Amino acid sequence: MRGGNVCKFVPMVNENELKIENFVFESNHTSMAKEVKQYYNRIILIADGEGSFIVDGTEHIIKTGDILFIFNGEKIFAKPKNDEFKYIYITFHGIRAEELLLRFGINGQKRHFSDCDGLIPTWREALSLATDSNIDLVAEGMLLYAFSRFGRRDGASDDLIFRITALSEEGFTDPDMSLSAIAKSLNYNPKYLSHIFKERMGMAYTEYLRMLRMKYAISLFEHGLDSIKNVAILSGFTDPLYFSTVFKKTVGMSPKDYISRKLEGSEGEGTDAGQGEREQQNTAEDGE
């Protein structure tokens, strides 16, 4: 590892799981200086030296032991302060990844963490010992351990967010679930809750609610349900067409394509009469 970069890629997993693209030790100053757009989330641990990362034009000054989160869609490049500047990063995405970011309140306003020096030897050893047979476990373990360090909640606003998310997780399948309904049950002003939620979570409540429903819809498809209309209703949507639109925007493919891909993976090559009937049913439901 001392002589150069180490980059290890992780096998594919389901979209609804925590998906890790790579686990990288970076020491190449040339590659650091080039601005790159991120298509996934990234956690960066500064292993040595000082410098800064420019994220969408904003400079974040960092040093050994700091952690910086970069999010999907952001453009970044590094400005090392000295030749010793090195960092380790894990690139990750998936619906569970978004849940973890929400759970620990990590967003554009809360992305920089200090005093994480204890992770450096652990990450370096894990990366050097990882093999093709265990890299998925190693990378996920290091990421989850890092997240666990950010699990402290503080203040009344965090307690309020916890109550909102708890109620949402219990009742998101109810099509009438909304922040206004939660505000009524908690005796708070809806506009105040909306402001607090977006400030602390980095997203609007409606976006968070859609995420919960999408995760559940994917789990239903994964467990064998192949009726788009039924999955939509069970997930809290009253309109299957709107559900299909949200699903495609979130997952990157339509519900029908997701089901077809799952069937191909479980049944092998070719199609049978039963699958044809299911596809016809899904096509009809898409038009409802």
C-alpha cells in the first residue's frame, strides 16, 4: 500500500440494499486535482496530511483524522497542502444508504466530522487484508462502523425528528400519512415541523416519505408480488401510474422492467406462459 493507490471493487447487490462500489486508498496528487462529478455517495477519511476539498465551489478544510461526506451529483476536487496528503474513501449508494444518512442526520449542512483518527489504522488494515472473497463484508463493515460514530442525538429538535421518523415508519403505508397529520398528533404547527425536518434531515418530508414507500415496494417485489397495482396500494399510493413514475425516478427503471429482470434472474433464460401472463397483467395495470 505504501507504494501507491489501492482500489478494490465490490460485487453487485440488490438496489434496495447497501451497495458499495469501491474501497480506495488515494495518494495520487494528480488525480486529486481534477474536478469530478459524483454519481454516488462517498465517505472520505483523511489518512495523513492537510488540505481541502472543494465541493460545488465551497471549500472544506480538512486534516488527518477528519471525515468528509460527498453526495450524489456534487462536483469535487482536492487541494493538498503538502505531499503527505492521503485519504481513504468508500463509495456507496442504495436505498439503505439513504436511510443511514437520514438516520444520523448527515447531509449538505452536516458533512464534516473531526477526531476520527481511530478509524485510520482500522481502515488501512482492512483494505490491505481484503480479498475478492471478503471485500464486500470488509467494506460494508468499515462503512457501518464509521456511521455508528455519528449516532449521538442531541437537543430537543433531534428528539422531535426521532418522533416524526418513528411515526412515519409505523404508518407510511397509510395513504393519508402526511406531515400535517403528524403535526396534529404531536400538537405542533405543520410549518414549524416542515422547517425543522428539512433543516435537520436535509430534505423535505415528502421526499423522505416517498423513500420509505419505495423501499417497501421494492421489498414486496423481491418477495414475489408481481402486481404493480397491488404493490402500489400496499405501499401507500392510491394511483398506480404515479407510483410507477416515482418508482422509475427512484430506482432507475419502471416497475415492469424491475419485475422482468427479477424473473429473468430467478428463472434463467427464456420465458414461459406464466411469465407472459404476468407481463400482460403488469402492462394492463400500468395503464390503469
